[in-house]
Amino acid sequence: MPKKPKFPYLVGSKWTAQQQTWGWRHFQVVNRKNQGKWVFAEMVASCDPNVRFWLNAQQLKDRALWQPGWKSLAEIAQMERE
């Protein structure tokens, strides 16, 4: 039985950073890279395609750092209050 890939729907997914990252909050995954047991995601800011960086995809599971989808500032503030 083949091994299940980690993060199968990573490319194309959209994320909101809880804190501004490189001046932006909304990012999309445009590429992935497997290195040994680690999976990395190339993040690109939705408003500035020149802002891009690689991130260990495991960090996307940390809701204190990242939220799935693009959230408004009001939605982010409400999540912090809960």
C-alpha cells in the first residue's frame, strides 16, 4: 500500500497570517518541496507577487500563526477573543 502524502492539497491553498509577515497577511501556496521527512511550502503574498518565502508546512497547522483561507481583520479579531 503506497504511503499517504503529507499535505496533499497544499499547492493552491490560501492562508492568513495572524501577524503581518513581510508587510502582508494574505498568502497563497504556489509550490511545495519535499526534503527528507519535511515538507516546505512556497508562500506568495496575494497583493504583492514579489513577496515570497519558503515555510515549513508543519507551521500552517499552528492556528496561533496561520488560519486557513483569507480572513478579514474583523474575523481575526473575533478569533483572538474566543
